[in-house]
Amino acid sequence: MPAMTDIIIVGAGISGLSCAWFLRAREKQVRVLEAGPQPGGCLSSAQHDGFLIEGGPNSTLLRDGALGSLIHELGLDARLLEANPAARRRYVVKNNQLVALPGSPPAFIVSPLFSMRAKLRLLLEPFHRRAAGEESIAQFVRRRLGPEFLDWAIDPFVSGVYAGDPARLSVRAAVARIYALEAEHGSLILGALAHRRQARAVGPMPVGRLISFRAGMQTLTQTLAGSLGDAVLCGAGVTAIRRDGRGWQVETPAGVQRAARLVLSVPAYRAAPLLEPLDAELAADLAAIHYPPLASVALGFGREQVAHPLDGFGMLIPSRAGRRTLGVLFSSTLFPGRAPAGQVLLTAFIGGVRNEAVATLDEAEIVRQVLADLTPLLGIRAAPVFERVRRWAHAIPQYELGHLERLARIDARLARLPGLQVRANWRDGISVADCVANAAQFAGQLSD
């Protein structure tokens, strides 16, 4: 019979690797099982023809906390890249033109993105009552800020972060910090002002920095996996799990692994079939978490082939703009080293909840659609010199209405399976920084 380890983690994405790292720091014996040929999950960076292509997240927000500590302890400070200051400018498409999102009160006053009526309506925001029940992001924004802010600011933001539909996403689950402003202060504006006063009272507060790494985001997971050494086993897909009285047995094609505790750090649709023989209701709740398809399209051009100055983070395309592409990052502006000299790299995204038909298109059709959407907006004058498509059949988990109630049911069912935990981005935040912070907290709870 195989020897028992303290904790087996299934899944070597950023959540699983971070959990393993923080648990090892607490002197726990850990083994990580990964079905794929290499660790990293959706963090995927590669060089092609002088272009640095990200298949998944292109950046994350770094504040003081778990992610900063992890980067420092892994010795990655020197390989860190902070985004170009120009990335503070973000564009939204309106009337077939790129309009910069206002970044200050004076810029907001003169911005053509919103009508004067919409701007004046903000004066009434503190007087709206709190919600009586759960709301979607769309319901919340219409009630507090009005339809124009939903259409031209929040809708494209939701598309850019979740590839989702604000009418379906839960405001409490998907944008918890925004919801908390109303819950705690009765107003978004008053809540923001209270936070600013608190920051002045306690002194300088950590400011988030948008970051990546010189060789791309996969640097983080590669270094994490390297630090864990032979504790990470790739090509070890889990086919079944079961209790064995003293702990958990995990079946893989290479044999059985045993541990006192088991952590499933995989997408909900991967966890569901493993848990179905143990608890069908638990599995059904996990399987109900929706992951829409998404394609990431990297396009390289000569600098002179794109008329727009590309002087920002990128461009978001609201659903009202009538285009299928969700948005595009100006990747070679965002971070240095993303394109050869004299060339630029754009990274577009297409698909999501409101365009799931992208899963039926071949790569050539996807590229044609993206170019049709972007060419008139950015002034593209020639065919790309480089193109690469990365497809995700199941992309970003959707925190839709009822998500928090579903999580409560999942937790209640898991409590009946002692020694089994879950930790992945289908709960408590989808960003890389969220995953690392949640893993640190989770490791502390397991150790206690």
C-alpha cells in the first residue's frame, strides 16, 4: 500500500500551486497531481516569431499581501514588470469611436461618454435606498447610477473581466467590494469618500500596481512548480477519489496516492464527476457553475499598419456597439518586450456568455471576425504579420445570480466529507492575485 502524505492537491494551476507552497511553508508534506503535461493551468506564456503571447491572464494587480510576499520569497522581484503608465488610459467604443474612460472628476465632467443628464443623475446616488434582495450587476447599476453607466462603463467592464452578462452576474458575488460600499455606507459615493478619509487618517496606503513578468505570467507558476520540485507530478490525471477510513485515496493511471487530507483545486466542472459517486447533490451544484467558451487572438502588425496611437491599456467594446469582439489589449504598449522592434502586438478576446457560438468557429473564422471588428476602430491598414489563436472551451467561471447560495450548499455538503476541501477560482475571486491571497488564507486554515 502506498505511503500516506499529509495533503494531496489535485490541480497544478495557480490556486493549487499556491496552496502547496503556503502549506510547505507551514511544514506540511504536500503532493500535487496534475493531469496535463506541465503545471500552470491557464497561465500560459510563449515566444513566437519575436512576439510574447499570453494564452490566459496578461497581468494581475499587485498590492501588499500574499502575492507580493510570494513573488519576493520566490526571488522574482528582478523579473517583475510594472505596466506602462500609459496603461491608466482605457478606451471604450461609442458611436464607432474610441473614447477614453474618464480618470478624474474634471475629465468626467467633460467626457463625451456620458450625457449631461447622466452626469447630473449622480447627484442623486446617495439618496437611493439599499436593495431589498439579491440583484444582478445590471439591476444594481441601473438603480444607483442609471442606464448610461451600465451601457458605456459597467457592461464593457464585465465583458472584459468575466466575458459575462451583467444581467446574469450577481453583484454580491462578482463585485463584492462595490456591493460592500452600499451595504456599509448606503451609497457608492459616500463609501468611496469614507475610504479616502480613512486612508488619509492612517497614512499612505498600498496602491495596486498592474504587473507581469519579463517572460510572461507563466513565470509565476513555473517558478512555483520548480520550488516544489518532485512534489508536483504531471501526467497524473485523477480518475477517482474515495475515503479509506484513515484518509483519502486518489486513483491515477500511475497508481493510487494516499493522504490524510485532499484538496480539489480544479475547475468546478472537473471536480463534479470526481465527487458525484460520493454526493450527487454536491456534484450537481458544482456542474451548474457556468464556464463559457472564449478565444484569445494575438495579432502582430508593423507599427505603421495601425493608425491608432495605441496609447493605453486597450479598448473595451460594449454590447450596444454591435460587434462580436469583447475588447483588445494593446499588449506591446502595456509591457515592454511583447513585440519585435517596429511592430505592435494586439490581444483580442471573443466569445463569452453572449457569444457562445464562437466555440463552433474555426481559427480562421475567429481571426476574420476579430479583424472585421477592429479594423475600422483602430485604423488597421494591412493584414497581420503574425496571428495566433488560443481557445478555451471552458473559460471564466460565472458568478451568476444565486452563486453565493450555491456556495453555501456546497460548503454544507463538503462538511459531511471530512478531510476534503476545494480551492479554485470559481469562488472568492477569479484574478491571479485573488487566487494567491485565497490560497494563503486557506493554507492557514488547513494548518490550524
